[in-house]
Amino acid sequence: MPDTPLAALRELRIEVTPPWAFRLPRGSGMDGVLRCRHGVLQRLLHDDDGEPVVVRVAQTAPDRVLFGARSRSERTAAWGIERMRFALGVDDDLRAFHETFRDDPLIGGAVRAQPALRLRRRPQPFEALAWAVTEQLIEYVRAAAIQRRIVVRLGRRDEASGLRDLPSPALLAAQAPALLCSFDLADKRALALRRAAREVASGRVDLHATDQERAWRRLRAIPEIGSWTLEVTALLGQGRMDQLPAGDLAYRKLVGRLLTGDPRARVDEQDVRTFFAPYGQWAGLAGAYALRAAAPELKAVAAAA
């Protein structure tokens, strides 16, 4: 917001009482867009009209979370706060999940030990979609490095805070695949990212629509975009906790080990879906708890391999 005088910016503050145990994350994001300083999270966002807003979040007490936003309009400031509330899961009432699964043989121990666990969602569904494309079939550290390069080269920046946001769908759609490949993105995924951005920028794909069938059908028509990418987008970009990225290697390994007892076994994604089907509308959150519950054993297996 470099062209707006400081006095002209609107500042909005809202204090929230989470309906369930909550703990504010204490780390910055590896992609370079979420910053944590002295326990305060900071994020630059842009609404659909391209209006920027800087949102800051602090947990002032176990049951108090303070949101502050600065923008040119109060409307945009309120939008930014709403998006960060969604991303952090502050308003998620998880009582029903915990009451149902606190004694579950697989995840019960982790559920009781970590009641404040939340899924790390993205403020905007396009952000979840774009980053899911960059994370396909590679380790997350490498994917995060690709994401940082995209943000630094193409992203939007707030001069006052130094914060950066992703480029808009329209800007990504306009990039040459060769430039995206120069960030270490594979050729096919560079094309998929550009085509997905083009679909969103044109309005042919509305990731905010209530009925996602049309959007999913158009995105599935893009080579390299399949179930895993769409399920990650639904879970982390739209807050659909019934969605589990069943093709994720971590889940295929986990379920393979649990079903066979072989620490090196892997199953297909349909086996993963069947395994997590009893968790119904909570499958995505149950999956996160399952990985937490199995983490010590998985580390031991990796060390012995």
C-alpha cells in the first residue's frame, strides 16, 4: 500500500473467543508469505479486486485471539480478518469431533493429547490450488523453495511492512512456462499451474462456489491435476474437513503399515479412502491426527530403512 498516506488507511481490530481449544502457530511459513515476529502472525492479502490488506494476529490469552487489519477501506480490512480467521481455524468448533473420537483406537491418544490441533489452511482457495500443483510428487522442502521463488519474482509486496503475497491468478496465467520452469517447477506442472490460473482468472472456475462439481470437472480436464490436487484444495483452501488427500504418499505408507504390519508396505488411494471412511465428515482432520499419532513409529521406520 505504498501510494496510500498512513492517515488514510483504515484500521480494524476484533477480539475473538475461540469455541474450542486454540493455540496460535508460532512459526513463519516456509513459502515466505506468513511471518511470525515476537509471537504475532502477519500476512499480506489481496481481495478479488486486488485491494491489499495487512492482517496481524496475536493470542492475548488462552481464550482470546486479537486480529488487527489495515487497509484502504473498512470492508477490505474486515475481509482480511475473515480470511485469516478461516486460515487459522479460530472459529472451528471441534467439540463433536473430540467427543466422537477421543477414545478411537488409532487417533484417540493424539486427540486427547493435542486438543488444539488445527489444519493449516490457506486464506484463499486459489492459493491452496496453486501451491498444491507445486507440491506434486516432490518433497515439501523443495516445493517450498519453488513457492518462495514465485513469491519473490512475481508476488505482490507491501513496502511498509515488507510482507509479500502470491501473484494474482491473472498474473500467473500470463507467465511463460519457461519462466515458471526456471523456479525449478517441472515442465508439466508449469503448464498445469498456468492453465489452472487461467481458468480461475477468467471466471470459468469459481473456487468460492457452493457447488464445486463444475469447477472440479474443468480442473480435472487439465493434465497433471487429479484427485490429490483437488482434495488438497478442498481441505486446505475451502475448509472441507470431509476431504482427505488419499493419494498422498504419507497416507499410503501409513495405511499400508497399519493394514499389513509391514513398515515398507504401500497401498493405493482407494485403500486409504476405505480406511478413513468411518471418520466421515471429519476424515481430513482425522488424517492429520493419524499422522501425528504414528509420527514416532514412522520416524523409527525411516531411521532403520
